[in-house]
Amino acid sequence: MKITTISIFPEYFSPLELSLIGKARSQSLIDFKSINLRDFTTDNHHSVDDTPYGGGAGMVMMAEPWGLAIDSILEKDSEIDLIILTPAGAKFNQKKAEKLSGAKHLVFACGRYEGIDTRVGDYYRGVSGVRVHEISIGDYVVNGGEVAALVIIEAVTRLIPGVIGNPASLDEESHNEVGALEYPTFTKPAIWREINVPEVLLSGNHGQIQKWRQEEAKRRSELGQ
Ligand code: ADE
């Protein structure tokens, strides 16, 4: 899978050199590129934002640097999934991660300030070969789309075959219904600071263990813990 991020802080993505994603990159399972939006500005100050039409606080990111940056990607690859990070987008979830894990090239537009001029999404929705997704990672506002892109990249890439060392763990997750939280987990020692591991987990009875785990996962989901 190809992944390209567009941002005014391309260094924000250095964590993608670490851990499983770093390894997947060295194995060429993921081809990652981080591009600097300011390379697509045309004025001496490399401006990317301006005041909002209609007034109000803050600045809005101008459409043209985004247009030039996205066009530069389309010159090499005419089929992309363009993900625009915005708190006003559709809420990200596991189902969306699964759908995106089948994509060939994900392009993340990471806005800052009060967001990107709305015409960018509107324009690329009309360009053939481009699927536009406006996505929010949750009902809160962060300072920019970079951290949201990192969340989505991690959730999506771990679903690509070969990225996770033990694919059985993905299999277990997929048996959970969407939104169900996983069961509580324990490892050695069996007693830690006078707290015991639940008896059933030491019983060796796999049927009982599975039943207990399902009940606990259900209880946690209901409590929203
Ligand atoms: N940018 C600012 N807040 C965001 C959020 N919750 N999701 C995606 N992008 C954002």
C-alpha cells in the first residue's frame, strides 16, 4: 500500500519509522511519503492560510497549495483515496479501517488552523479516480490533522497481511462484534499485590474460559469502560 501525507509539518510522521510500521516499510509492504504543503506555495512567504470569508476568528488554509500538492500525486498515480481530516467528518471506526485497508494509495490531507477551504474536497469529489473521505477521529478538536492521520494509518496498516507478526490476534479481534470491547487480560504472576487472577483462567477449561471472556467483553462494552 502507498501512503502519502500532506502537511506543513512533514516531520510529524517520524513515529512511522518505529515498530511494526517501520518494519513493514523496510519490507516494502508500505511505501510511505510525507510531503510538505509549503513546497506547493507560490509566494515568497510560502503562505498557506488566509482570513475566512464571512469573518470570524482564526485562519483558513487556502485551496491552491492543496490543489497543487494533490495534483502532483495524481500525476504519478491516477487512483487515490483522499482522506481529509476534519472534526466535521464522518467518525472513524474499525469498519472504516477495514475498508481503507484494501486501498492502493491513501493520501492524507492534514489541515491546521480552522481547516482547509471546503472547495478542495468538493473539487476532488468531481475528479475521476479520486475517492474523497472526510474523516474525524472523535468528538474533540486537536491542533491539526497530523495526529488524526497517525491514528488512522496505524489502525489501517495493521490490517494489511504481513504487517502484524501474529495474524491470529487480528483473527480474534475480527470475531468481536464491532464496538465490543475486548476481555480483561492477565499474565504471570497469578497474584500481584494481593490481587488474584480470576480462577477460571487457571482452570485449563477452554470452554469455560471462552464463555467468561465473552461475558466480560459484553459487560465492559455495556459499561463503556
Ligand atoms: N482536526 C482537528 N480535530 C480533528 C478530529 N477530531 N479529527 C480529525 N481531524 C481533526
